[in-house]
Amino acid sequence: MSYADKVFIGMCRDIIKNGTSTEGEKVRPVWEDGTSAYTIKRFGVVNRYDLAKEFPALTLRRTGIKSCTDELLWIWQKKSNNIHELGSHIWDSWADAEGSIGKAYGYQMRVKHQYKEGMMDQVDRVLYDLKHNPYSRRIMTNIYVHQDLHEMNLYPCAYSMTFNVTKEKGCGKLTLNGILNQRSQDVLTANNWNVCQYAVLLHMLAQVCDMKAGELVHVIADAHIYDRHVPLVEELVSREPYPAPTFWLNPEIKDFYQFTPDDVRLDGYQTHPQIKNIPVAV
């Protein structure tokens, strides 16, 4: 069984059994037909994945590794907030006529800030510190910028990454670990997508900084399953998991800005059929 499947099944069953409902309360999201989109939620879910042991891709259904990597690079590498520079259509509902999602996600990553070493954006600061100050406890990003929230078409869900480097006895390379913080997550549509994205990011950053990928800790403040998703989730977690796939990252790439989705692959990735026509609340 894939460890990611084990974590996902346990989380979903816990939310459905022990979560609290927002039914009848004042909520922001609505379904396409205009009715309120209620959820069953759990507060403060924390999941840990050891990337040195296996890649955390679900086998209960397929996670499109190239598509999720494309979105990750759209934010972290292209530092873009325009959907015309993104290969998928997942952001279409939040884009304006010009394709912009406002001062969100990639926009915040490309803003340069003054440091004593000079002007850098958040991604370049992370790369600089991992290479020059790996034991710093200040290596992090944060795109939840309050002064710009009114100009964001959607407030960031996955808003912060904190990196921490450790040294294992007898190992010649340092280990790169990370904590992904999310204020909110639609578990069915986004959980494994985000987990795979930031697992890929840790592998990429580790490779270009001559480290190895360690633990990814995923902290979700509001982990929820939408009311119309409950039957889909129940069917999903009833499936028998397959073994985890093997992750491949192009070893020739030594510059973070040279990675493309084609430099990522999951070998031996056996999955159950995808769940189609999942309703999305906006």
C-alpha cells in the first residue's frame, strides 16, 4: 500500500466520522447552481511524508504529476499570476478578462525585497540561503500579504513554506525538509495535488542545492470535504491501494529555473480510474 493512500484514507474517514458540519451557517462558497456549498471539516490536520522512503502519490486515483508540476513552476519559477502562462485550466474561474488572478500566488513570489545581501524575491532568497546559510531557521516564504488581499481574486490557500536542513549521521549530503502551511483545503480535489507539488519542489530544491529530500510536513488549518463530495470520497477510500510509484527527476538539471514538467516522472504508477465530473465550489 502506498503510504500516501494510507494517510489519505485515514484523514478522510476521520473528517467524515468526527468532523463538524457548516450546514446552515453563513459560508462564502457556492455551487454552480447558486446554492451554498457546505462542508464537513476538521481543524488542524497534520500529515508527514518521508520523501526518502517513497513519493506520496495516491494510487486510489491518478494525480497528474506533470500538470501539478506545471502549476508549481507557474508559481515558483515563472512567478506568474496570469492563466495564459499556465498549461491547465484550474484557475480559469478566478481569472479576469486579461487572464490575471490579481496580486496572488506568483505575483507575490516575484516581488523583490531588500535584504542586507541585496534585492531578492522570495524564491531567490530561499535558494541563496539553502546554498550559503543552510542551517538558518529563517528560510521560508509567505504569500499571504494582507495589504494586497483586496487585489487577489482568491486568497492563497497554500500560503507558506518553511524549509529546514538537517544532517544525518554517516550521510555525505544534507537533508532538506519542509513544512507546507495551508489555511484551507478541499480534500477531494486538492489534497494529493498539493502534496505531490510540494514533494516535487523539495526534490528540485534539494537537487540544485546538492542535498537530498527529507520530510514534507503538511499542516492544514481547515481540512474539509464538501457536502456533494462525501459520496465520491466514500467510494474513493473503499478502493484497494496499490504500491507507491518511483519518482524520477532529471539529474542533469542543476539550476532551479531550468526545470520543466518533462523533467519529472512517476515510474510504475498503477492507479484506479480517475473520478470524473467532480463539482467545484467557487
